[in-house]
Amino acid sequence: MPNQTIRTQLEHRSIRAFRPEPVSEDVISILLDAVDRAATSSFYQQRTVIRVVDPDVRTAVYAASGQPYVGGDRGELFIFVVDLYRNARIRDEAGVDIGVLSSTALFLQGVEDVLIGAQNMVVAAESLGLGTVYLGSIGGDPQSVITALKLPPYTFPLVGLLVGHADQEPTLKPRLPREFSYAVDAYPQVADYHQALAGYDAVVKTYYDLRDASKPVDTFTRQIETKPGGGRAEQAPVRAALTAQKLALY
């Protein structure tokens, strides 16, 4: 590998079991520094990170997520929030129209800010030997998370992140062959995805079989055929929550 940073990125695995020892406050400060230094669209800085330490708030986030490893007190829990409220306040205090902040374009800029910042935290944490897992599952009940975190209008809890001392060593999950996810100048052309992905399906099936032989084994294409739209986060009333938060109205 050219350097340790790239080695860390290529060895990324989702960790869903953590040891009880906490992450030190010094390390948490470093992780937040990494978020602060992440790129931000137009210098709007439309992200806020909320660290959850109150057991009652964590229980509410766990209930929204439905994932067992979100509950309890293992791993530090961070919620990354798309935050246009701060800029709305700045504009309102100056007597400037805040209606533009309800545009879909500005909401998506906030989404970009959040995800770039979250990934900076992931790389920083894993470079320090910690484990991480993203929690898109908090979208299973976004309104409950909004209520638990006392989020004002023009904000939205986009993704959670658990960071801690790993208590498991999962193998690397196989990714799509590059010819399906990378191209030059135009979208990659594939005549028959099922046929073209047969080899990858076999690799994925072997991966799941070795990970846990007691559970049903699905290929990648079979998962795409059966899973999308079935999860709680994929069925949640996200549009209604965004509208209530005055985001992405037009």
C-alpha cells in the first residue's frame, strides 16, 4: 500500500459489536476536528454533530433504528444532522428572506456536507484502531429522532455513527467488480446484469456462507430483487418529516 491512510480505507468493515471501554475524550475531540476540517459546499457549513450520552435519548434513537447494537451503552453514538437552521437564523436576524433555505438544492448541499464530514470521522476513527458502523437505520422513524434530539426547523437527522473499540473481526465484504461501478465518459453498458454478475454472485454467496452458515445465503442480485423498499427506513414517511422541518419544499 502507498501509505497507512489508504490501507485503513481499504480495510474498512462495519463493526456492530463493541467492548465496554469508552473512547477517550481526547480521541473524541480529534474525531470532531476531522469533521470540522471536512469540505463544505459553498462554505455554508450546513452540518451539526450531536453526541448522544443521555441513556433516554439513546433509547429513543435505538427505538427509531430497530437495530439491537444501537441500544445500550457500548460505542459512542453520534447523529449527523443536516443543519440549515443556523443559517436561517443568521438571515432572519439580518432581515433577509429565509425562504430560499427550503429549496431541495440547498438541502442536498447540506446532505453533502454531512456525509463528507461523517466519512472524515470514519477514516480518522479507523486510523486510530477503532471500529465504526453507519446507522442509516435511524431513518426508520425520523420524527422520533427529531423529537428526541429537540431538532428545530430546517434540520434533519441524516445518519448515525457508532464509534468504539471493536469486539469482532468480520471479514471484508466483497464489492462489485469495478467495471460495473466505474466508467469513462459514459455510463457502463451491460447487456444482461444477471449473466454478467454471475461470478460476483458466487463470491457473495460464499462470503455469507462462511460468515454464518446457519443463516440463509443470498446472492447480490437476489438481494436487489427482494430487499429494496422492505426495510423500516425505506418505508418511513421521510417526505412528511422533511416537509414538517421546512426542508426540500421546492
